[in-house]
Amino acid sequence: MSVLYEPLLPRHTRVTRVRRGDSGELLITILPCRLIANTEDGSWSDGRASINGVKANYLALSYTWGNVRDKVRLQVFDTQHQEHELEVTRSLLQAIRQTLFDNGDDEFYLWSDQLSIDQSSAEEKTAQIMMMREIYEHAGHVVVWLGPASDDSLLGFRKIQEVAALFEHIQQPDNEHVDLHAMHFRLLDSFAEAAWADTPESQREWTAVRKVLTRPWFSRTWIRQEATAIPSHSTQVLCGPSHVSLRKLYQFLHVAMLRLASPMPQTLQFTSDMFSNLGQLDSFYHLRTQPQTETPLLTLVRQFRGSECTDLRDKIFCLVAFASDASEPGLEFEIDYSTDASFVYVNFAIWALRRYKSLDIFSDCDGMKAQNISLLSWTPNWTRPACFSPIDGNAGDKGRLYSASGIYANSLVVGTHDPARPPGLLWLSGIRIATICSVSDEAPLNPDVRALRSWLFPTDRHMTCPLNNIPMERVFATTISAGRQRPVDLWADIEPSDVDLVQVKTATRHRRLFFTQPASEGSRGLMGLGPLLLQPGDSLWMLKGGRALYALQESPMPETRRMNCLDLTGGSATVATVHEGDTVCQLMGECYVHGLMAGEILDFIGDSPKKTRPSVLEGMDRDFQDIYLV
């Protein structure tokens, strides 16, 4: 009996030969395919792959699986012309039929993950995922399938092409790297304005555009590498019978974002959020076309954590090939589909601790319990949307903003562990600063800065911070903007029109203002910015290797246990015995306290501190202590 999926040789994948039968039925044959290096046999002019020993080009399909339970049976043939039956998602069958209809030829070669990869083999899946970048870069064309026509998609595509034409009206079409600012004023002429007329028909058109751009494909994790693998004019986006090149979509995006800089009729429901996923795709395309750009893996995972995927492991795996630091000798991040998502996320956290020699990955932990995956508190849940970190800064920030643990911020010593047995706890060194006694409401996400000011519990505008005697109003402004200077300088009158709300919102989104326990009756504690789930009774810590401060929730160990551990104290322990009653901690998230973000705490500890400890820090630890993080 013949086998449909024979083991693949190195640099090999599979393609499907798609043909029309005499009765119009699909005839699909799965064939092995060797990827040809661009320096092999002179050039790629005759094809980028070898199929049955003959150079040929293939189409690579980018689509969403859709409902994985909505499957259809598909008859396919192997290399020996033996028939087999496979189950594939309905969306794949729809994509193949539409591609065959649009292609015009009676036969073509297609690469698709469900048919080209043996989905029952974790080993093959791992090997093919590692080749995914090459597979799409070797394709003659990439076909994007958004799904069948619906919700006025034909009208939406027509509008997209109309707006994209404005780009060519004011810029040479072969230049994808354009000066958008120079285009702005040339755009606002009568010809361009007609595209945004406030009429019932225009309202219907823009509603259709919104529905096209918010289809599931645009939020999918894998599209970043699939749709940006080859020049954008060679990538075709299909939605039922409608089609447009990806280059046209980018041109549409550039014009639309420029138009947003001017007032728009509210009835058009034309807002920047409808372009966010397309904008991320455009950014990733430019990242790939600028080879000098170096982007760390942690940065990529953070940037695209809001995207969606069927397999939670792909949140990380699909970005490894594009990271500048994931293949360094001794620090490689390995793709392995034989392990579950929890294992992958823990291993990625450990890799990040070792690679960056800091606790930077703690900035992505928010203390929320995961519903779809089992994780420790120090392992980020990449299935959750991002909570922007003040530590990251923004596009205008240079370098690292904070170093709360001073000389230890970028010199974390990470011990060894058994890769097959992830640690159950982290063994760290830290300074307990204070206990949190009160917490504000969640940060409002509206444009009223006065609502943000309501966080400040004391009403005396003339009081000073007990840590550094700076006026409390300025400390408050600095804290809720996470130290970004521009909003601080503009804060004097607390007027919404004066403050850079984008930066303030970024710093405060899903965060709470907190106060710590006063050192004595009648005194004041510290004020800071903390995570959403922060509670009175949690503790504020400085941890070795941390650029931020951290909120920890302490609890006694219910029973004595020996646990696999990762030693971050400079030791080499791989197992720790935690006794009944010992304190263990859960990470709630990062904190910002003005005046303690540049290593100042180190001046107040030890037998002979460099500086006299302010009264507000009298309850702080005198030196580092070991803690267990679970």
C-alpha cells in the first residue's frame, strides 16, 4: 500500500498539483518539491523549485483555517497515482477552488500547510516550520484568501482600489518607500476629497471597507511572514471574485492614514483602528526589505502578541526566523512541536532571561490567570493583548529608560536547568521596599486628563513627596506618564489640550495608582504606578536584574516540597527545598515609583549605606534577601 506522506529530504517540502477534471472536479496530487537556492543553476528565471526533476514555480497560499470542526473530505493522489482521502477545513477547499478559477490555467502548483505538511507528525511539522520563511520566499506568487464574498466585499474592494489610485496620482507607483509628509498637502485637492464625500453611498462604501479590513486573516499571526515574503505586487489578495495586489492595499493605507490627519465626517466611521493590522503588516514588510534592521525576538513577540493563531505555540515559533538574536551559538531558541504551549512559553521566558541578562520579560506579566493555558506568574501569557510597558518607551525614546536595580539591571546571572523539566520556581535576590496600602480605580481610557488627576487622593496641591521633597503634583505628573518628559513639562495647568494623551494613555493603560504603608502615623507613603490586579497587602520590591520595580503577592508555602528551580542569584542550584510556612511570591507586574527608578535603593542598603535613608524607607530591607517566585 502506498504512503501519501513519505519522509522528506533536506531542503524539500511538498506542493499540490491542482487540475480541473473532465467534469470540472478538482484533481489534486501531492508531490515532493526541492527548493532551489538562488545561486544554484544560474538563476531563478526558470523556476524556484524542482518538482519531479523539472524547474517550476508554485503559488503559496496564505489563509485562515477557519472553524477547525468545519471539515470536508478531499480526494488526493500520491506520486504513485494512488487515491487517498483527507479531511481539510472548508476554507482551504474554497481557497483552492477560487485560485483555480482566477488562475486561468488548467493546472498549477500550490503550497498549503494542511496538504503540504503531514499534520500528524510533530517532527515533520517542526522541520517544515523552520523552512517556512524559505518556502514563501521561493514562491512565484503568494495568494491571500480572505474568504467568500459577503458584507458588500465587492464594494469594499472597489473603494480600496479607488483610494489606492490617489497614491499613484501623486507618487510614482514603483516607489514603495515614500515621503508621506510631502504627499500630504498634494493629497487634499478636489480629486482626492471626492473619495471621502459624506453621502449615503460613501457611508456604505466605508462600512464595506471596514468589514474587509477586519476579516480574520488580518489578525492572524502567520500572515506577517507569509504575505511579506516576496515583493508586494506579486502577492494577490482574494475575497470571493474580488482581488487586489498587496501593494495596492499598502498604497490605500498610506493615503487613508494621511487623510485621517484632517477632520473627517463622523458618519463615515473612518478611524485609525480599522487600519491597525494592515499597518502592522506594512511595518513588517519594510522590516524585511531593510536587511540592516536588527530586531530581537522578544521585541517581535511583543509587537505581534495581539495577533491570532490556531496553535498557541505559533505566537513565538512563527517569528523565530526573523529575529536578529534567536540563532546565536549557545543561545539558539529551538522550535519543537513535540512540546505543549505551556512548555514553549516557559522555555521562551527562560531563554529571554538568559539572552538579555535582565528581568525585562517580567514587563509582559500582568498577574492575570490564564484560562486557555497553564502558566507560572513569571511567564507571560502571549495569548493576551499587550499591556504597553513604560519600560519600552515609544518610537521617540532612545535606549533604556530605567535601571531600578542599578548596576544589576543588565548583569543577571542565570543558572542551568534541565530543558526537559522546566523549573517550577525562580530563585531571585531582592529588596522588599514597602507594603501597598491603597490602590486607585483602573486608569480611565478617555481623553479627560482631569479624570486621570482624580487618582491623586490628597487634595493639598502644595504638599511634597516624602522621598525627595519634590512637589507632589509634579511627582504625580511624572508617575502617570512613566517619566516621559514631554507630558510632565506640559502638566502645569492640567488641561486636556496641553498633554500628550497618547503617551499618558500608553503608560497608564490597565494600570493603577498606589500608595505604600506610611512609616509612621501622620506621615505619607510612596506613590507609584502599578499593575491592574494590584491589591492592598501586596508588596513592592526591587529585584536584581530588573529595570522596573515589581509588585509581588506573598503567601506561605502550604507544605514542604522539593521543586525544580532556576537560580538567578549567581548560584548553581537546580532544585530547591521550600519548607512549609516559607514565603513564596507571585509576580503581579511591574511598578514605577518616581525617585527609585535609577538604582537609588542601592544607596540606602548595607551596613554602611552611602546615603541616609529617608524616613519613608525606614521599613525597607537592609540588604538583599532570597525569594522564591512561583
